[in-house]
Amino acid sequence: MRAGWAALAALGIAAFTLPLHAQAGPPIQLVRMDYSNPGLSPPRWTLTLHPDGSGHFHSERSAAPTEGLENSGQPTLEAPGQDRDIRVSAAFAEHVFQAARNHKWFNEECESHLKVAFQGSKRLSYSGPEGAGSCEFNYSRNKEIQALSDSLVAVAATLLEGAKLETLLLHDRLGLDEEMEYLMDASGDGRVQQICAIRGILERLADDPGVMERVRKRAKALLGKAEE
């Protein structure tokens, strides 16, 4: 009898544990970029993307000096630290993962070793069913890798601008005018990309009668770009 109960117990344990093993799947695909530049605010951020366009953004808050920003046309308001889920377009995500495939999942030399100005320390990494890889660089001689890093930096800039807009909406609505003017210019020349990633705050501004009409119009124009 004891042997019979033991057999039944073993079958019960197996029935309970089998579904757990069945749920295990292939590693989740992700591309990640870690960026660091002590002279900027924020000095460090991390952007993670999945093939469907979902992802996560984390940045540190810093009191980094803003010398030089006054003449760049960019408002000097410091973006608050962020730790949030994000979404970019599926087309942009596919471009990112295609670049990773083209470069052996970043298992290759990315640094040019050229004597160029410091543009920030960048680390591109991939993990997924095919394996994992990473490379670090300031500036890459490979045009696709450099263009990819520039695009991801521009997406991070968009997310930081979105955080600034949220802060201004709460604490300094008059400051929204200057920030939105910068965002319009930056979206035109590529300094910010994937406006869709900050759709939420732009929709709030477009529908808020308590902000300047010019801010509302610019928010609506940027939302139009988010649909492109």
C-alpha cells in the first residue's frame, strides 16, 4: 500500500511540474545600448528594445554642468531620472535588430580607434536565441554601427524631452513654449527620433486648454509626425 501511495504521489508531483517545464521557451530577444558621458545630464542611461518595439528606458538624474548648452539652442532644464517602459515603432525596432544581425550580434570590433572628439561611451549588446554579443566604442568606423548608435541616442533624447515636458506641465507651464520650439527643430533635423515614444505627454499638451495655444499647435504637429 505504501508503494502505491508513493507512486501516486510521484505522479502528482510530475503532473504539477510538467507544465512549468513546458512554459520554458527560447531566450527573449533584446538589443540594449548603455551610454555614458560625465559631461552631460543625465550622465548615464540605458535603452532596451525588443523586436515588437516594446522596451525600457532608465536614466540617472545628475547635476552635471550645462556649459555650452546655452549656445546649442537646447533649453537647459535638467531632465528628471527615468525608469519606464517605452514603445517605438515596429519598423524602427526591425531596423535595430537587422543591424544587429548584420554585425554578428555585435560580436565584432566597433571602435574606430580614430582620434576624434569624445562623443560618449557606448555599449551595444544583444541577447537572444542566436546567442549574445556586445561591443563598446566612442566612434565607429562602420557606418551602420555609427548610424545605429546615433539613432538610439536620438531616441533617448526624445524620451528625455518627454520627461522635461511632463515636469514643465506640472511646475512651469510658460517654459513649455521654449521646450516645444526646441523639440520641433530637433525633430526636423534628427536630433530626436521616434516621437511616438512620447505620444502620451504630447496628447496631454494638445488637449490642455491651460497651456499656450502655440504649445498646443506644436504638440498636434508633433503627433502628426508620430504617425508617419
